[in-house]
Amino acid sequence: MNFTPLPEKGFYKHYKHDPVGVPYNYMYEVVGIGRNTEEKTLTVLYRPLYKSDWMPPADLQSRPLEMFMGMVQKDGVEVSRFSKITDSALITELEIARKDLYGF
């Protein structure tokens, strides 16, 4: 049986992030893990930290755990689909972006 680790709560960058694009594009806050009650599969619940066309009504996105934690090819190199952000200055900026978007 394969075991997929659970992501920690916190801020993550998707591999499609473009540092010169819209501020905080493809940056997210993981808020928890959900379980599909019918299929018994795990999903990662996260919120975008940039405005998107579908907000509102949804302020959370979900992705299957295996996909969230998986690897992808970018420019011929295998990279994590999502990587945890650990830079404290950027985390402070993302907390401000979250407050501007969601009020907390």
C-alpha cells in the first residue's frame, strides 16, 4: 500500500507561478484535508491568494491528495506540483493578501 504524506497547513506555490505575473498568482494557503464521503478519498483544501474569475461563490479549491503532492514536468525537469513557502517575509505578504481577499 502506498502512503502519500499529508501537506502541512500553510502557504504553497504552484509550479505554474510566474514571479512577474499578477501578484501572488498560483500561490495558495492550505487550510486542511477533506475526505470524499462517497469514494473515501482524501483531498487537499486550499484557498487562492489572488483574485480569480470564479470567486465568489467558492473561496476554497480542492485537489486529490496524490495530485497535490505529486510531481510534474516543467522545462524537462521533474518538480513538485506544489512547494511549501518558508520565506518569512513572503509569508507576511501572503497573510496580508489573505486578509485583503477574505477579511481574516
